[in-house]
Amino acid sequence: MAQLLQHLINGLAAGTIYALVALGYTMVYGVLKLINFAHGDVMMVGVYMGYATAIGLGRQAQSSLWGVALIFAAAMLGCALLGFFIERFAYRPLREKPRLTALITAIGISFALSYGFQLDLGFKLPLPGGYELSLALPGASPRAFPEIIRPTEWLIIGDRDVVIWNWQVISFLIALGLMLVLQYLVYRTRFGRAMRAVSWDHRVAALMGIPTDRVIALTFMLSSALAAGAGLLYAIKDTSVSPLMGLYVGLKAFVAAVIGGIGNVPGAVVGGLVLGLVEEFVVGYAASTWRDAVAFGFLILVLLVKPGGLFGRVAAEKV
């Protein structure tokens, strides 16, 4: 029983991270019917932004409350701006083109980010007043993410039968808070109503006076910020950071979004939690080498039973 409880805790901690990234896929698909395959790599960029901010703050400041808040704010704001530029210059010109064109573009952006960050290059940009802004790409070597949250045993049950770490509780609370904010934003605000109108039909929404370009851009910015927050939580848990980490986590989050029903916000959350639990139980009761195979096998099983996902609906299309 204790072992089962421990696996439940570990699975929920991993599932909340998948759920946050899956929410980004769901939001963009709900608005544009586009699978943004660059979403996982945007998460990776956010992790490196958080890494650079933490290194800049120093060992003492990075683990303080304001330091952690600054790291999350810098990564999420930076990725929000990146999401805006991707939407404005890569996806918006292709909005009226066939969906396959935008899909190929998304794959191209994904590879450009993941392999571009493997270059070991430095830049110096001149600024007004004689100042310079130094920028550097990290290179292909994995790096250890700083301990901005020092691992501490928060709760011990029995003779160390069940151990809950502080980073698991903090990660779960941060992820839950971000999900609740997103839920409120989508279903209780004017922007959320506009987003849902654009997701129904962006042409009709534009005729009703809704600024569709602004809504779509803000949706990309919001999804990218969520990806950055999820990436930092993943880096705190996994500690190893590399330019290809977004491909792996992004693919798993996409699986979670499809399991829950792509385009459905509660479905993305449930899909992430279910995928995290499935992976944890496979690792705990079978073999870690089976984790990915069972996860994708579970996806196939769900789609065979419910083609639209757990919470999705299959709509008939006129040909």
C-alpha cells in the first residue's frame, strides 16, 4: 500500500508538468486548429532563460523567494515574447493557406530552435549610450540546472515508506495555481469569451468586431508562458538541461493533450495526470525501458475506444 501511495505521488508530480505543456497545445489548437509542434522547444527556450537568470543572480539570491519569482517571471515573459514573434512572422502569413503548410512550418521552427540552440556562438549587440548586450547560445552539452529549490523531505510516512519532497509539493501547487488562473481567464473574462468565439469561427468573430489577430497573438503568448513555467518545474525535478529536452517533453505533452481530447482544457489536465500516472506505474511495477512504449500504447488504446479522446468529440465534416 505504501509503495502504491508513493507511485501515486510521483505520478501526479510528473503529470502536472505534462498537463501544463499540454494546455499550450490545446489552446493553440482550439483557436487555430493548428498543432504547434514548436511548443516543446519554446519550453526548452524558457528553461534556458531561467537558467541564465539564475546564474546571473548568483547562488544565494537564486534560491530566495524573490529570486525564484524573478526566474519564473523572466522565463515566462521571455517565452511570451517568443510566442508572439513565432505567431506574427511564421503562422499569421499562412493562416489562410492549407493546414499542411502551417504544420510543416511548425516542424521547421521546432528543429530551428532545438538544433539552433546547440550552436556554441556569442553575440554582442550595440545599445544606445555606448552599452552592449551580450548574447550566447548554450551549445549541445547538457547542463545542470541550479538548485533554486533545495530538495528537502517535506513529509515522511512510516519508516520512510512514503516520502514527499518539498519540490513535489511546490511544483504541484504552482501548476495547480497556473491551471486555475487559466481556467478563470478562459471561462470568466472578456478575453476568454473572445478566445472561445475565435475558436468557433475566426471569420465570423472578426465580423462581430472581435480583434482576431490580437486574440490569437495573446493565445500564443499565454501558451508559451505556460510552457516556460512547466519547463522550469521539469528542470527543477530532472536537473539536466539540454537543447533537445523540448522534443521529448513536448511529444509526451502532445500525447497527453490527445488522450484528454485535443482542444479541451479540462481534458488536457486530465490527460497529463493520466499519462504521468501510467508512466510511473510502468516504471514502478514493470521496467523503466517500457515506459514510452506503454505510454504510446495507452494512447492508441484510448483512441480506439474514443477517437476524440477522453473529453473530446468527433465532429462530422462535410466534404
